[in-house]
Amino acid sequence: MTPKELLYVEDALGHEQFFQTKCRETANQMKDPELRASVEQMAQKHEQIFKNFYGLL
């Protein structure tokens, strides 16, 4: 893997972690249970994407 490709991989993993964190923070601030559950599902999806992508390495 070239250094540039490694940077792309690091960026992608970092973005997934960021999205997961922001979704969880947002869900914790929501009062509507349906909306909160939806955002929590998004956080779980980003966590799964991160794990799958990391697992490929």
C-alpha cells in the first residue's frame, strides 16, 4: 500500500468514527423517541462500517 493510499484509508476510518460520535451526541440530545432511535441506528451503522472496513485491513 502506498503512503497516499494509507492516508485515504486513515481518512475514511476517521470519518466513520467522527460520524458515529456525532450521531451518538445528537441522539443523546433528542427528546423525540422515534427520531432518537433513528439517529442511534445511524450511529450503529457507522460503527459497523468502521469495523468492516478495519477488518479488511
